[in-house]
Amino acid sequence: MYIPVVIHKDTNSDYGVTIPDIPGCYSAGTSVASALKNAKEAIIFHIEGLLEDGELPNFKFREIDDIVHLDEYQGGFFSLVEVDLSDLTVEAIRFNVSWPKYILATLDNYLKETHETRSGYLAKLVLQDLRKNRSIYE
């Protein structure tokens, strides 16, 4: 999917990026190329955050022709950022995990105290680890 963005450049500043159809989603970069790359990451990160907060975003993306005349975007230039949103859903997918019995027992004992599910706990840990150790947006 191609998402329209507006790029702004003030004197002595980086390139700022506004994503008009995703309220509160902004980005920046030292060059146009890095600004567009960072915009893609910001879009994915923003939507993931909404999903993690329990919101189900349903964005309607306009054509550049529909936003180019709006006052808030005057002075900027327009581009499109290609983002695959197909995996950004709350649809649950089953998969199998094989662990030694003692690890599963240890996890279950811990989860009794926290009142979390196995799936929820594992998903949280995976996202934390991926964000900490490498970019999941490449």
C-alpha cells in the first residue's frame, strides 16, 4: 500500500515528515531518503502501538491530489511511502512450540502470579527482544 506523506524542510533543520492520514504520526531524517525510510518505520511503529493498546485502526488513505491544496501542507512536498500493512492485524494465528516440560512448568508457575496467558507473555517478550536487539522494520 502506498501512503501519502508530506515532507517539510526549514532552514537549519532536518527534513520533517507528516503522515496526513495517520493522526499523531510524524518522522524526520537528515536527507529525503532517510526521511522517507524513517516515515515507513514510524507508520509501522505507530500502528503497532495502537494495536498493542487495544485499538483497531481503520485508516482511509487519500490520494495526494486530495490533500495537496490543504493549508496545513503548503510549503511541503509530497511523496508516497510503500508499507505492507497486511500483517498488522489482531488476527490470532496458532503455531506449535515444543519445550522441555520443566520450562513450561516454570512459565506456568510464573503466569499464575501475573495472570497473563502463555501467548500474551511470549508475544510481549518477543516484541521487546526484537525492538531491543535489531530493527524489525528492515
